[in-house]
Amino acid sequence: MQSSRLSVLALSCLSFGLSAAAQEADLPSQTRVQFHAPVVVDGSGQGQVAASFPTTVAGEDVRYFLVVENGCGPSGGSTPCAPPVDSLSVTLNQNVVFDEQGPFGHERRPVALNPLGAGNDIVATATGAPGSAVRVAVLAVRPLPVVIGGRSILPFAAISGNVRIAMVVHNAGPANVVFRLELFNLDGSSAGLTDPHVLPGHATASLDLATIAGALGSSWTRGSVHVRWAARGHARLSSVARELRTAPDAAGVLRIIGVQELALDDWGPHPLGPAEAALFPMP
């Protein structure tokens, strides 16, 4: 509900936009608009907007902000905008959350909203020259989970009929991990990348390199092996290469004659860019 009459001209000059100040600059974040409206001053020198809106986003990591944009946006541009108001007072759920007299531009104040699904009451009152206007919004901001990842590297491996190598991959953290094995030829070219495997927190998987090469349709038998992984949340991967050597006994039956293990060098964890993160679809 709006207690002042808004002229068509004034409305055409107003467009609500989220200024740079309304965005979280420290971490990637998701912003949801809970309320927004222009407050336009009429011929009496006053303008008011009174409304109710529900809380649609909640959680321990969610923060709420009142955002005020008085006059033109910070980036300027050719879009016409109304002149700024002289004063603005905003009451949210019967609490005064903004009260400014004199020059002000683009402001952001932390506020509190009622629980998820409950209603909130807001009243914004502005004074100034007729036709001046200010934009008022309430935003919910939630940090986006950053995709982190890394890789474990086996510099060289060689498999044959008598030598099998298994990659033992362990998720040392509580978050799910998506990992893929990539085989490299001796010249450094890729011999294939496996499909994504989901590894729950604190779980372990074992993959045989000969089986992987066969599934990839590759003739790979020697080169380096990379275990590439990604996760949202706290995670860390550790990988071990386990080599089993066999030889026939007197009866011609293959027997294990040696087992060796090598812990792989780990690189990471570190934040992944969008292109690399897209290689690891999260469940």
C-alpha cells in the first residue's frame, strides 16, 4: 500500500537496481530480494510506502540488509532518474532501522526479519522536493559454497600382465567428494579421463588402472596418473598407489610375490574456477 500518489512520469524514471554496495564483496554470495519499492515525494513534499512482505529465505548463514539508493545509481549511465530526497525514515517490524536527514546516497544497514514464512511490516517515509524519489529494498544474502579441489599425482606408473596397480583414494573430510582419474601418456598428452565418482565423507575407493584404461578404450600402459577432485565444504583427499607383482608358481598358478605402496603427492585444496568446477557435478 502506498499513501502518496505516484505520477506516471515519476514511476517511469524509477528502476530498482542492486548497487555494488548491496553485494557481498568478500565471498561469492546469493542475493534474494525480500522487498523493494520506490518512495516518491508528491506535491505535499512527502511520500510514503507501507507494505507487508514474507521472509522467504532463512538459515544460520543468511544475513538481511536494508538497502537505500537515493538519486541516480552509483554507475550513472544514460537512464533518467529522479532527484534525491532530503530525508528518509524506515521502520521495519516497529523498529526504526534508518533515519537520515540531509544528504545521503547509497546506504546498506543490517536488519532482522521474522522467521521463515512469517510476515514483516515496513513503512518508509521520505521528504523533499516534489518528484524526488528514493529506492528502498530488503535483501537476504547467503554465501555460496565455494567449490574447492585439488589433485594427487603419481609421476609414473607401468602396468603389465604381471604388474597391476590400484589407486586407493580416501576422503579424509566429512563432505562428499567427486573425483576423476586422468591417465597421461609418456609425452604428456591425456590418455583419458574417467567419469565422475562420488566418494562420501571418510570413505575409501580402490580403482584398478588396467580396468580403467580398458573402460576408457585406451591402450595406456605407462605414464603419470592424476587423481582430480572437487567438493563443497571441508574436504581433503589422500591417494595411495598400490602395486601388486605376480609370478607363476611351479604349477603355473599366478601368485603375489610383492606388494608396494606409494603415497601420492597432493596439490590443494584450493578454490576452483567455474570451468574446472563444471567437470565435477555435485550430487
